[in-house]
Amino acid sequence: MRGLSRRTVLRAATGALAAPYVIPARAADTLVVNGYGAEFQEIITRTTIEPFEKKFGVKVTYDNTGSAAQNYAKIRASRGAPGFDVAAELTPPEVILGQKEKLLETITEAEVPNLKHVWPKSRTIIPPTGVVHSYQYLALLWNKTHLEKPASWANYWEPGPAYGDKIKGHLIAFEPANLLSVYALIMAAKLKGGGVENLAPAWELLQAQKPWIGVSVMASDAAAPYFENDQVWLAPFWSARSGYYVGRNYPVDFTIPQEGTIGLANCACVPVGAANKKLAFEFINFRLDPEVQRAFNLAYRTSPGRPDITDWPADYAATQIVTEQKMASVDFPDSALIGSKRGGWTRKWQEIMS
């Protein structure tokens, strides 16, 4: 063994899974992971990437560009070879589309043994072209300095009756390239008897809400400065970043309004043209290891991808999906339907907001 290089050993170990494609020399010791930037990048680097590099003796290059929709667009445009090996943060609509378009690898327990530990829900809301490594949900975030706790999604979509003119210019809107916007629109439609199959009521609410909106952004992390500088007082927001900002002493808190919420599965996938599939599968499996799950989810305030980790801190468990009962209480809409209609919804949103 002393005469063999680490690269040779890795090639030998990956031979069975490599066929029929050929792994380039670079792939033997380098993995390219695509994910989000800002505080997410700091957390995944510290809790997941650096421990993975140490365990496997490899180098991870982190690509922090794009939203989930934008990153899948790169996979599609490149016919499955976008330049990264792991799409670490896709959402169910992209995973479903990736199966349909045959641009994402099918993943089984043979490639990712930890799949046997995931939530039963994870096997039903996405096809086997992705792995759900964590969950979060749509929350309503508010500024505690200026507003009382919102009770309903109507407090965001029709803010006048609850908060009066003082809230004008202090709402934020998200562009539909962010699934956050789509989920918020679904909750708006539900307020008026619609839903994912009928978004017409949401467009009426968006049109009426427009004069109250102070800023519009696409990426979730782009909203953070507006929360911190006291410009935005009320927003639909992911539970993970909401909890993160609460922990950083922003003047905010978050809640699930009386109408309920929508859950989000955070998915990892491997493009069919990835240069290092063996190491990509190892990375996805590693993210489901109990100690990695604990470190990442506690730091980013997401809910775990597996239900068998039970000794969570009480303050964390209070706001997270950690039991089957909590999982059953969260709505997961038809992601295939969302994927098929999202383009039209985006054009309608732009027409109203232009």
C-alpha cells in the first residue's frame, strides 16, 4: 500500500460505481458543491464541509451562486454538467423536474446508505433523484419593536386593518424565483378560498398590497439587511433563517399563523454529468450522519432529515419538525403542479409588480 498514491486507491474504490462514465483525475480528490451564500455558507462550511474534508482527505470547492431555481437552470442549460458535483440545496419542484428531464442521478441506499433513516415523508414528496437532508417551513416574521404579533396571514396580505398606515413601506415582497414567494402566494389564495390549484385570489391581494411594499428581493439572504436596519417589519420567511436571525438578536420573532403553514424539503442531488459522482454520494450520505445532522441543524435552525435523533434541546424542538406528529401537521403542496405553473405565475407576478 505504501507504493500506491491516494488517487490510485480512490480510483480503485470507485471503479464499480464509475462505469460507464470515466472519472477525470481532478475528481479523485476534489468535490464541487453548490449551495447558498451568506450565513448559510459559513454554517455548512463549519459543520459539514470541513469535517467531510478531514474524514475523506479531499478538497471541497464551494459554489455559492444562485437560488434553487437558478441552479437547476444551470443543470438544464448544461445538459446535466453544470460544473458542480452536488446540487446541495434544490427544492422539490426542481427534483421532480430533474427526474422528468433525466438530468439528475437516481439515488438509492446502495449509493447513500443513510437513506434508510430518513422520514417516511421524504420518500413521498420527491422522487429518488434527490435526498431530503433537512426541513423547514414558511413562517411569518415580524419586528417586535413596531408591531404586535401577527395572528393571521391576512396581517401580511391585508396589513391595514391590523396595523394601520404606520406599516406602509415596511413590507417586503419576494420574487417567485424564490419558492418562498410561491408558498406565500398559496397562503394568500387560501385566505380567499383558493389554493395551489387556484391562485386568482392571491393576485388580487398582491395588487392591493403593492402600495404597502417597501422593497422587493429575490434571495432570502438579501432580506437580512432590511430586517437589521429596521426597514422591514413584516415578511413571509423561512423558519430556518428566521430562527437564525432571532438567535443573532435581530429585533424580530416568527410564528405560524392560525391558517397554518407549508413545509419545505431541502434536497441534495447529483447532476448526471457530475465529474465525481462517487464522492458526491459520499457527501450526501455524510450530511445524514447523526453528528452532522445535529451540528448543522442546530446552527442553521432547520429541522432534521431523519426522525431517530430525539435528544434535541427544548428551545430548538419547540420550533422545529422533530416528531411524526409535527410532520403530519405541516402541509406539503403538489410540487409537480407548482413546477408546471411556476413560469406563468412568475410572469403574472412581474406584470403586477412592474
